[in-house]
Amino acid sequence: MSQAETLVAVQRLRLTPVRRRALEILLEAHRALGAYEVLERLAEEGFGKQPPVAYRALEFLVENGLAHRIRRLNAFTACMHPGEAHVPAFLICRVCDSVAEAAGAPVRAALDDAAIALGFSVERASIEAVGLCPQCRAHTQAGGVAHG
Ligand SMILES: [Zn+2]
Ligand SMILES: [Zn+2]
């Protein structure tokens, strides 16, 4: 991740304290967070308990390319490539729900090629792949859980 890029984007947008804190909460988390988890953290820190506060902050971050919504998990994650036009490709671990954002450029190129063949112009897309993260793969192998 490029923290520097994120910081530049944050300065450019002049984030309000609650939006900035919501982004920091996403960046600190090692997995995607539901809106309610973000709301709880914001409330603990004195930003208020009203759900719209968290929802609006998260929506703003998504609209401005600083965060993504992951539909499968109904959760949010900080963008790892802010400031770049990209199709986010999420690799979601089915065991621990950790989320990695893969470099989206090749995915976007492949999608555009496929779309052009059908005369379709892609404006927005996101890819969600489910599988096992490195930690859970190692754990599964070490634990000898394999059946047959
Ligand atoms: Zn992204
Ligand atoms: Zn995992």
C-alpha cells in the first residue's frame, strides 16, 4: 500500500475529522469492516452514535476513491491504489474474511477487451474472488485437515 498516496488524496479532499477518522479506521483494520463496526469505533471516540454519520463518511470515501464497498461481505475497505482509475479485484478469504486488493490494471484491461467484443462500454466494475489467504492456507496444510 502507498500511505503517501493516501495522504496526498486526504489533503486534496480536505477531509472532515469524521471522514478522516473513518478512513484511518479502515486503514488500520486488517480486514473489511461493516458500517456498524466503523460506527461503533467512531462512537467510542466521541464522533456521535448516529448511523448516518458513519454511512455518510463511508459513502464519501467510496465516491472519492479512498475506499471500496465489498458486496459479498457488506463491508468496506480502504483502497490500496487511491488516485488511480482501476477495477478493484478483491481476494476474500472464506475462513478469516481478510481482504486483499490485487492490482486491478490487468483485470480492467481484460474486462475492457471482453466488453468491446460485445460493443459494451464498462463504466464501473469490481471483482470479488473467494478463496484462502496465505495464513489460512498454511494453517490448513499444517493442521492436516485434508480428507482423502
Ligand atoms: Zn482500490
Ligand atoms: Zn484467511
